[in-house]
Amino acid sequence: MKLSIIIPVYNEEKTVGEVINRVKKEKLVSVEKEIVVVDDASSDRTAKILKKQKGIKLISHKVNKGKGSAVRNGIKNSSGDIVLIQDADLEYNPSDYARLLKPIVEGKTKVVYGSRLVNYPFRLFGKGKTPLITHYIGNKTLTFITNLLFGSSITDMETCYKVFKRVVLDDIEIKAKRFEFEPEITAKLLKAGERICEIPIEVKPRSYSDGKKISWRDGFIALWTLIKYRFVD
């Protein structure tokens, strides 16, 4: 069995090397790994760092097209039976791979999401305060709307860790160019009748000063994307 790990990258010079090294070191029983990195026209040292990496398939965009376009291009140029999306910012840990793959390998589902929000502590003040509280609330709201529109019961629609059997992706046309990738693929999977299995994962959220790029505007785009693909396409 072959796993294609798609890593979209834009200006991640501080973390991309470490992320790729962690992915390479992760041992998976009876699973061959293919690492597909898509550099979305980074303007920092990301491109130089990636060119020194061995054992990866590197795709370089000449102009910035957005995360959705990078993921789509990565999937198009991958060959695995299973596809996993990995961000390049160290928020997500490849040590979760084995647990994420298990339900698919065992034939229980074709789609797995790594949920950051199962038993997630919600604190407004004090020690252990929920980081990026507006993002937490926004994601919970978008996930609630997803469940309302599609009759699902997922907990984390916006998670990066999404794992698919190739046959599922072959049946879905994704058009997203930027951060609307997450709601579009979720909407189309649910509309197609696919069951999304969730596995709890650990995450280390980063701030805007650390390089976080998604903004509140993307939340409104995500909402429109969910509504559009529920009733239009």
C-alpha cells in the first residue's frame, strides 16, 4: 500500500525542513511513503531549503495560486492508494499518521479527519487559555453549520489532517484555489454519501506572529462555500 503525503508550502522557511524530516522518519508498517511538496511561489528561503531535500517530489509554482491550488496540484501529481494532507507549519504531528490510517487500512471507511476539537479545552482566561479563541469559535461555528446542512456529526471541519482513499478523490472535482479547499471537499464528500471517520489528534496552534495566514475573511468564504455546494453544485 502506498501513501501520498501532500505538503502545500508558502513562506515556511522556519519550519518546512523540520516537517519534512519528521515525515521521513515516521515508520509505517507495510506502507510505502511518497512525499509530494508543492511550493506555492514562496518569496523567502523556502525554495532553497526544498531543493536540498532528498526523497521528495517537488512541484514549484511560478506565481502564488493559493493553498487549494497547491493541494490540488499535489494530488494530481501523486500516485498513492491513500492521500494525506500535511501542513508545513509544525502545528500537526506526523506521529499521528498510524492512527489516522488505521480505519482506512482496516476497510472501515474511505475518509478520515484528524480532529483537534474532540475534548478540546475551552478557556477564556487564565492558565491554559484557549489559543486563537476567535479561530476556535469560528471553526466550531462552521463545523456546526456543516453538520446542519449535511446531516453529519463531525467535530472539526477545518482540520488540516484529512486522509482519503484515492478512489474517493477520483470521483470528486475540487475547484478551490485558496483556503476554501476544506469546506469544499467536506461538502462534496458528505453530499456524495461518504462517511467521515474522526480520530483525535494533538496540535500546537501558532499565532500570526509565527506565520499563521488564515484570516476572518476566509471564514465568510468558507460559509458561502458550504452553502453553495449544498444547494447549487
